[in-house]
Amino acid sequence: MKNISREKDRAYDERRKAEIITGYLDSNPYSVLITTGKTKVICTATTGNWMPPHIKNQNKGWVTAEYSMLPSSSPFRIRRERAGAKGRTREIERMIARSLRSVCELEMMPMESVIVDCDVIQADGGTRTASITGGFVALYLLLDDLYKRRKLPRFPINNFLAATSVGVIHGQAALDLDCAEDQIAQVDMNVVMTENGMFSEIQASGEEATFSPAHLTDMVKLGTKGVKELIQLQREALSPK
């Protein structure tokens, strides 16, 4: 594959510069600011008191998520969802929550309900994948604290988890699309993976186009590379200072 022309001469297999800052909010010790390129998301984890009906009385815990974009997070003002999340927002919330639950042993957090909030303060592509990557760190911080305070019988997270976007631009697979690239991509894909190489979720769709098995293989390969790098960033952010 030959290189494509990207902003700042970024190679097709190069992700945008990323940063994870823990303890970002004074009001919540389990808060994270994640930056990927120009995209910025504040992720926080808090305990709640809501359990879905299907796990009540099962002595299990639960992890859910809420996602929103601030009105000025995009160059064009985004309307607030005042009557409850709808459409795209709900789909992203479900994806974040599914991904985070996939690496949690819910039996090890009996009757603990955790809400991970992901608030996009600046959007330039990859907001849902940044929310998963940052949301995992916020969740890890909260569950680690509960475990250390003997509120849980065992630390419930069984693997690190991160997510990244991939796509096909001008016929070539590319890692970590920004907004401008996402708008012209022939294929858009989100990869959620664990540190040991297992997939939690893959979302791939052609944008008025189809894609070949070869393109799928290339995108998975790039997504795997990007996730591994992000997990290393997560580990550095969680390391004792």
C-alpha cells in the first residue's frame, strides 16, 4: 500500500497524537480527559442505584454509559437533547456500555451499579472510540478504589480495553480518521479490542460503497495496531505518579 496524503503528512498507519489525563475534575476522582487529535472527551465514573430488571436479585453488578456532545463541541452548534437521548446518541451509549461490560466480571461487583459519563467538549472524529478508551480508564479508577476499600470480593476487570476508528480513503485503509477524512471515507469502521487481542465489537459499513475482504483485513490490522498503542497509553495514565 502506498501512503495517502493526510493532515501534517500523517502516514496511513499512524494514529493522531493522544493523551489521557486522570483526576481531571476536582469534583470526581474517577475523571479522565482523553484527547485524540482535536477530539476531547471528559469521561467520569460514578456509582448509581439503578439495575436493569433482568439482573435484579442475581447478586451481580452493572455498568452503563451516557454520552453527549456539548453544543459548541462542533463548528456547527449541536442542539441539546432536552427530552432524553435519541437515535445516534442512544446507539453510541449502548456501544460504550457493551464494550465496558465485556471486560467486567459482573459477579465480582455484586449490587454495584456504575455509570460512565462521556461528554464530548470538542469533536473532530472518533468521539465514540475516544469515549470507550477514556471511559475504560475512568471505570478502572472507580473499581480499583472500591476493591482497595474492600467493597468488592475481587477486582472485576479482566482485561484492558480500547477502541479506535479505521476507514478506507481513496481506496486505501487508514487509521484513526479525523472529521474531514470521515466525511470522504468510502468505508467507516470502529474496532473495540482487549489487550490480549480479543474483539469486543467491530462496526463496519460502506458509505455508498462496498469493500473487499482485503480491505477488511487491512482495517482490522490497523485497528489492532492502534488499540495496542492506546492500551499502552492507558497503562501509563494509570501508573502511580
